[in-house]
Amino acid sequence: MSPPPMINLAQLDELARRLSSLVPPGLRESREELQQNFKSVLQTGLGKLDLVTREEFDVQRAVLTRTREKLEALEREVAALTGETPGKPAHSTQQH
């Protein structure tokens, strides 16, 4: 099973190497096999997470920024048309 494209395989290999280096000296003869097992477990675990790529995150952040800017511009426009202060309603509907 190959990991989703969002997982950096080089970093995964490095993490698997670090984990296998922690194996006691008596078990080092199976170090390569353990490294592969670590890598497989990491790929499976990370693959189950609901992650997005950095690119997807950046795109959504840009969309949110543009939406916020448009909303603020519309609030200013409505405030100018109604004589209100932006962000504050002209009449409070709250009861004290």
C-alpha cells in the first residue's frame, strides 16, 4: 500500500532509520527488517489521518483571506449607505 502523496517519503525513511537505531545491539542483525516494519507502520498510521497538503492549506488560506477582505468591504459599504459605524448595528435589539 503506497502512502498518500502528502507524506514526504524521505522524512518517513529518516524517521524509520532513527527508530531502528534505537534497537538494542543484540537485535541489530534484523535492523533492516525492523526499519522496513517501522516505515510500513508509520505509512499506515499517517495514511489514516485526515491530513491536507501544504498546497491545499495555502489555497484555502488565500480563499479565506479574499473572503474576509470582501466581507469587510461590504460592511464598510453598507455602513456608508446606512450611516452606521462598521461592525456595530444602528439599533440594538437586545433587551436589558
